[in-house]
Amino acid sequence: GCDTCHSVDGTPKIGPTWKGLFGKSESFADGSTLSVDENYLRESMIDPSAKVVKGFAPSMPTYKGKLSDKDIEGLIEYIKTLK
């Protein structure tokens, strides 16, 4: 599952931690920045190579067709709670 690469306690893993992620200004490998919102999180699950977080390899697989819209919405709501 997601916890193989992402933590919820701030510990770095293969991917960025989800702790404090929502609303955070994130920097990407291409030099751009963005405030993490629902649209970014959704895009990251469907097209993870669109915006790769600076310092991390583009190793996340796509979950397009693997997660339902309801699953994605549930994950987004969960990530929002991780302060």
C-alpha cells in the first residue's frame, strides 16, 4: 500500500511524508512550486510523473484505473487530517 513509500509521521521514505502535506508549498524537480491542494493530490495519484517532488525519484506508479473516484477522495480527505 501507500505506506510502503509514504509515512504519516514525518519520516522520510522513498516518497514524501504525508504529515503536514496539505496546504504546504511544495517544490518540484522542474523548479516550480505549488501549494498542495485536492487537485495536486488527485493528479499525483493519477499522473505521478506530472509533478515530481524535488529530492525524490519519479518512482511512484500511476493508480489510474486502480483507484475509484471514491477511493481517491477518501485518501485526499485522510491526507488533509495529517497535521
